[in-house]
Amino acid sequence: MLLQVIRATYVVLACTALAFEFVPWTREAFVKYGKTRAAAATAQEDCEHIPRSPVARAVQWFSMQTVPKNLFWHFYALGAAICMMLMLDLGIWIADPTETRHHQQTLSAPSGTLKPVLRLLAQCDNSTSVASPHITAVLLLGMYGVHVVLRLKEALYDQPATSARMHIGQYGVGIVYYIVTPFAAVVDGLSSPGWISPSIWLAAAGFALYIYASVHQWRCHHILYRLRRRSLLKGSGYAIPAGDLFEYVVCPHFLCEILVYVAIWTASGFQATTLLWTIGWTTINLGITARETRKWYVETLGTRFPNKRRALVPFIF
């Protein structure tokens, strides 16, 4: 049941994002954020076309509720905390499967330990759970944990603070996503028949892609940070990012984010099937944002924008 809940969460998020993207008013009010988000006055003007019923006024009010985009660090902190708890839980499970199985079935846990996985399995359906998860599950969580910790460090110490905002609904989506995703990385390996050791070649390919994507995401983020600091100091507008993968796409850091999840899935030997739902949602979500970002650059910079530069996937999209 836990697996179905996780997959259904991604499907609901993806369908909602696509539906909102194809309706101009909801796209403006709920989808766009940061520099692509229209001013509040514009969104309010769009709302004037809605009949002034109590429901319409409530929708208009909700559409105006935003939070600072700088709060992205909340997502990464939450994801890192859950990831560490799961790693501790799975480590204890692997070290002592017999005793852990007893606590799983009785919904009890030794004093001072955290048992989120065992409790979730027991509350859902522990009849098909494995006796002990494969060590691959811990390795995948380690890869994911390093990723979110790096993002947390960037959000807290590297990224310049700005006045950019996002809709509170997007904040809620981020919270849900970073709660669910650590579980998505390992949930397939917690039910019978469990996982086997992945091919050494697949594991190596996954780690190589993970390092490639992480390094280039770091480089692209810092290109953006330098440009933003420069514009804040000089009071100038947005400049066109250049260098690294920016020569091919507008949002290479988004592309690298997707590749990180593809890498984790590959390192599992393609056994972490639920990560395909993660990859699907991430691609849809970041694809929408990349499309809006490219559109904003074209409208704002005009002929100065290199038209051959795609939004997310080089030469394609």
C-alpha cells in the first residue's frame, strides 16, 4: 500500500501541474515563481474577469498568497532529515533483521531509536515485507542524501537572497515531494522478493552519471549565483547566463536534477521502479518551469537571447 500511495502522489502532482499550466490564469497565479511570476497587481487584474461570488473571492485571495522563494532551504532540510532517519532505520534492520522484524510486527521500537519505515510497513501491510533489505537501499539513500545536503548548503550559504516569491501552493508541493521522495528511492526493495546486488556495470554507470550531473549542477548554480550577485550590486537587470551547459539549454541545473534521479535509479540496477514516477514528476515539473523561463528570457531580452538555446533538453526542448 505504501508503494501505491507514493506513486499516486506523483501522479496527482503531475496531473495538477499540467492542468494548471494549460489554463492561463492558473498558470500565472499558481505555476510561475521567481522572475517569471507576474506582479501581484497583474494577477489581481486577471482575477477581475471572475464573477465576484464568495467562491471567486476566496480563489482570488488564495491566488495572492505567496512566500519568499528563499524558503527552498526548508525542502532540502526536510529531505535530508528524512533521508538520515531512513538510513538509520534500514541500517538497524540490516544489522539485526530478526529483532527488527519483531518490532515491526508489534509497532514497538527500542527506546531512543527512530523507526519510520517499520512503522509505515506495519500500519500498511507488513505481510509481504522482506526479512532484511538489501544494502543497495542504504547506498541509494546515501546518494540522495548527499544530493539534498549539497542543495541545502547552497540554499543557505551560496545563493544570494532576493525578493523573489512563489505561491504558497508550490511551497506545499515542495514539502510533500521531499517527504515522499526518500521513501520512493527504497520502497520497492522493502517488499518480497526484495532486491539483488545490481550489476557492477550498472552501478558504475549510475555513480558516473551521478557525479557528472552533480558537478555540472554545482557549476551551473554558481554561474547563476555570480550573475545575481553582480546584478544586485550594480542594480542592473538580468543577464544571459553563459558557460558550461548554459551554452545548450536555459535551465541546465534542472536537467542535471533529473539526471541525478536517473543516476540513482541506474545504480539500483533498475530495481528502484518507483523512482520512475519520481523522474516523471520531476521532468514534468521542471520542464514546465524551464519552458516558462525560456519564454521570459525571449520576451525580456528579445534579439539578445540566443534563440538556438533550448529550454531543458539540448537540441530538442
